[in-house]
Amino acid sequence: MSTLIDLAGVTKVFGSGAGAVHAFGPVDMTIEDGEFISLLGPSGCGKSTLMLMIAGLLGITKGEITLAGRNVTGPQTDIGIMFQDNTLVPWRTVRGNIDLQLEMRGIDPASREDDVEELLRSVHLEDFQERFPHELSGGMQQRAAFCQAMVHKPKTMLLDEPLGKLDAMTRENIRKDLQSLWMQKRPTVVFVTHSIEEAIQLSTRVAVITPRPGRIERIIDIDLPFPRDFDVKSSPEFTAYVRETQEIFRNYGVI
Amino acid sequence: MASSDKPSLLMRASDTIVRSWMFIAFFIGFFLFWEYAVVWFDIPRYILTPPSLIVQKGAADLDRLLYYTYVTGLETVLGYVVAIVLALPIGLAIAFSTILRRTIYPFLVCIEMVPKIAFAPLFISWLGFGLLPKVIIVFLVCFFPIVLNAILAFNSLSEELTRFARSTGASAWTTFLKIRLPAALPQCFVGFKYAAINATVGAAIAEFIGSDEGLGFYIQIVTGNMRPDLAFAGIFFLTLLGLGLFGIVTLAERLLIPWHISVRRTTH
């Protein structure tokens, strides 16, 4: 594996002068090609801020981010992003929303019809492609948003709490699909979450972030076999990882 | 939720009647009360006439009423259309230009505080009794709600969608066509509808001040002649005109943004 994303002394300060808020960093980290890394921390710890900085959608106050060998100075277009609130537009159907990503990039959706069909099937939305977002459940909306974020076949995906607003059962269901998709295509995934269990279940590595200012407290390698189904989740090894992570947050006074 | 099994038009109409029977009963009751109150309380006919007489006398003067409806309608529609045609690009320019937002925008907000109708006598004195001063007054009444809502509309794209657009590397023009414009339409229609309601007010008042035809002129003249029956007939046609304009705008809204929540709520 080779380094895909390199963070060197990345710092974010909002505002300036006396009112300045030191939100994040400095942080050093490398993310390898093809890995699934979670940024795990409580809300307000700056994990979304970090994700937006990697995407080039938020300026870096100090430090440097390199993505695939190039310095990140503006919006990165060769990645797939799922934002905290999904970016499905209400005036287009599920299919239309997926095509929107292509149209915005100047790609004719007709030339990608088979890919879109396959993508829809992989998240079980093939029968809902002509529905509008408001006609779908929260879980289906997130599945559609996921298709929208990866229809242009990005090698890197940044997912900002994509399952944050869903109920526990739906979350479990989508995690399973997300994992099998990752195992099939092996993109590099940066996954922002505040769920310890979710981070450990999905990731090859978990970056534990503590707040004010956001810092990476520890990076934990998750050495468990994929796919991580219920058996793996009830194993003593899994429980040990959960405990280790909880300990960090407890020592920090977060939980 | 699903839109595939739409009930027939007839079923929906009867459904509407059943649901709003109380309103319909109240509406009928109101006119019955009016009809008989005029008799019971012995109100002189030159003060107030019963609805039945308004219908009767109005029908007798239908030719004049219809022609004046056309005159006032022309003023209203011209002023309204010119307001949309000018307000949208100006609103767009202000929304996207920092300089304009700091100069023209606060100026517009200040002007908005001025009751536009107060300019009516001036325009009549400058431009005479013809069509033009009325169109200008309707335009003034309509322009501000449309332009202010347009500015709001084009400035209120969610941060998330803005970031999504930037992450695709699309040009400003593509982003405008595919995201900003459709996202702005619902708020634009708030302005269109508000202006449509007020457009006939502008036309009527302009005619009160100085004109020789139109519904406003008609209402003023017949009131002077102690004919409240004809005044109410004039008011009725003025109301129809306003409803007609509002109806067209609402229809356009349903056709252009059927996906929007305000439209969805009223159509099922």
C-alpha cells in the first residue's frame, strides 16, 4: 500500500484576534491507499472540519494536506463526498439525483446507464429510482445519497456521519452493504462517526479524536477479519477494541 | 405518498366539498344574513343593497363592467409582468454581487418602507390619465416583493449543496442552471404570489386618483351617484381579476415546482 492522503501539522482556527477559536490540530497522519479509516469522536471535536479540509472545501489555517501527491489548495473533484445532511435535491428523482453528479461533471448520464443500474442494485434501490427523495425513508435517502456520491467512481470517499440520523436497525443494515461494497471495490474511505462500535466494525484503522481543540489521541489498528458480521462483533477481540476506545474517551472526560 | 394511484378529478372535487362543508355553509349563511339584514334593519338602498339586487343590477350593466375589467386587467397584467421581468435579473445581480448587495440592496430595503401607493398622485400629474401611470404604479407595488424575495431565494442555498456543487468542479453557469435556479424557485414564487395579490390594489387606487375608465373609476363614479349595488358589482369584478391573476401564478407554481412542499400540501 502507498500513502494516499498525508496530513502534516494540519491546524484550523476559526476567526482571528481575540475571538479566534482554535478548532483543530495540529495533526499529523497518513492514510494509505485502499484503507477504511474512521475519524471517531464526540460532536464538536472537529472531525467534520478535518474531512472538509481534506476535500479542499475548507481552508487550512496552518500545515499541509497532500492528496495523491498533490497539495490540496482548493476543492478536490476526484473524490466522492457524503455530507452530514444529504445533498439529494427535492426536484429530482433518485435516478435524477444520481445523474446530477454526472451532469455537473459534464458526463452524459446515458453513457453511464449500466453503472448507475448496478450501483442502484448494490444498495437495493433499483425499484425506487423513479421516486422523489420525500417519498423515501431516511435509510433509503442515505442509500440514494451514497449512490450520488460514488457514481463518478472516485478512488477516495469521504463520508461524514452518513448513518448519523438513522435508527439502529437501519444503520446495521446499511453498514453491512457499505462493508461489502468496500470489500468489492476497495476505495479509500475516510469515515466520520461518533459511534465507537460502528467505527470498529467498519474500519481497518480508527483515529480517536478528542475535542477542544480536536486532536488525534490515538490511531488504533483493527485487526479483525472481514466481513465483520454478528459473530465478529460478539467476539472478545471486538469487545476489547470497544473497551480500549471507551477508555480513551473516559480518561478524557468525554464519557 | 405514492403518486401513481391518483383519485379522479370528480372524486377529489367531491372530497373537497365534504371536507369544507362548514366553510361553504358559513359562506352561504353570510350572504343570507346580508340579504335579510338589509330588510330587517331597514337600511336605505343608497347605503347598502342586498346581494340579490347587486347581481340583478350588475347583470344589467354587464357590458360596461366587462370592458372596465379588461381595462383594469390590462394595467394590472402589464405592471405585473414588467415587475417580474425587471425584478428577477436585478434580484439575481444583487444576490451575486457584493458591491450591489452593499449599495442597491439597502437602498431597495429603504424604498420598500415607503408606501408605494403614495407616489400615485405624482405619477398621474406627471404622466396624465392614460394607461402608463397605472402600469407604473402596479409595477411599483409588485416590484419590491418580487425583487426582495428573489434576492433571498438566490442567497439561501444550503451550505451542503454549495459544497456539493464545488466538489464536482462544475462551472458557475452549470451550478446555476442545475442547482441554484431550481432551488430558488419556491422562494421566488412567494414574491410572485404576494405581488399578484397586491397588483389589483395598485391598479384600483391609481384609477381612483385619476382616470376615465377602469373598475376603480367605475366604483368611484357609481358610489358618487349613490349606487352601492353597482359599486359592489365593480368590487366583485375587481376581486375576480385578482383571483384570476393569483390562480394563474399558482398554476404556474404547480407546473414548475410540483416537487415543493407547499405545492404538495395543497394538491393531495
